[in-house]
Amino acid sequence: MWAIVPIKTFDRAKQRLADVLSGEERRSLMLAMARDVLSCLAKCSQLNGILIVSRAPEADALAQTFGTERFAESPDANLPESLEQATQHLSANFQARGVIVVPADVPGIQADELNQLLRDHTDITIMPDTNHIGTNGLICTPPGAIAYVFDGKSFKPHVDAAFAAGFTPRIVPNTRFTLDVDLPQDLLEVYRSEPASQTSNYLRNAGIIDRLQALTKSQSG
């Protein structure tokens, strides 16, 4: 079982936070979240390896730090295409028998929960977001068992694809995969629920949390 961590970009990361964070702050936030995710995966005993999928120069340093493999997708590939290329790479070169796609913006995931998800997994396991609209984690055995979507509204398409391929997907809500970071309130929730994470440390040390809390207070007042 291999984990695939796609990171499309750092310098244009998290555009929906552009109203409250500068470009450099969003880049640093993306790096902190990626470190949290990779730290969790590195502790997961049920994984045989980790593959970072990115053409960004920062990916080399992350791969070296965490001892992962790195795969550079085609320059014009979108996210599903990048994941498909990475899956084929793992099957052809590392004999992967299963993959788990883990976004780099779920900094609250923990190794013990992930190990259990992998132990309970059979064919297709889907971890949806809070509203069951997007997919925040996807486990497939064999690799490429269903087509990847990952367009922000991929939960139902992934479920439908699993049934169409002859699988009954295991849907696991209310995991630590639920909280992904897209909006300012997500940053406040990460800081509240994961105070020891590298993401929270960055938010605190950069003064971002104080700024967001003051903004929230002024808006509520």
C-alpha cells in the first residue's frame, strides 16, 4: 500500500484565502500543512511507501526530509490526470497493490486512525469532507480501480464509480480527514483542534491567528 500526496503548487496555493493571507503566507501555510501530512504518513505502519506528486521545487526538499519518493506529473496535467500518472508509476515501478490518495491540506490526520482505516479497507474506501461533497481521502485496491475525479465535488462521483466498477465502497465519515483547509474558519478550526501541529505553530508564530480572531470578532460585533 502506497500513499500518494499531490501538491500542485506552493506559490499559488489556497487562492480562497487570498483575502486574509498574503501570497508568501499561503505558501508557508501550504508547506506547514504538507509537513503535518507527511509526518503522519511517515509514522503509518500500514504503508509501504509515500509518493509526493509535484513539479514544485519545494517538493524535492520535502521528499528528502521525509524519505519519500517524488514524481513529476506532465506539465499540463490536471489533478485527476496527475494522480492517474502517479498510480501507473507506482504499479509499474514499485508493484503497488493499493494506493491511498491523501491531500496535502488535511493537517489533522493521525497515524493510528490511518492505520485502522487501512486495516479495515478491502476494495474502495472513501473519506468525505464534512458536507459529503468532496473527497478528502480515497483508498483503492487495486490501484486505478476507479477513475479519479477530485474536482471539489467528487464524493458522489467516486461512490458512483465504485458501484459501476462492481465494488461496494466503504464510506467513513467523521474522520480526521474531514477537516481540510480552504477558508479562514478552517484555519481557526485547525488551530483549535490541532494546537501542537506544525500548521498551528506557523499560524501562531506568524501572527495569523491573532489577525483572524480579531477579524472574526469585528465581523461578529
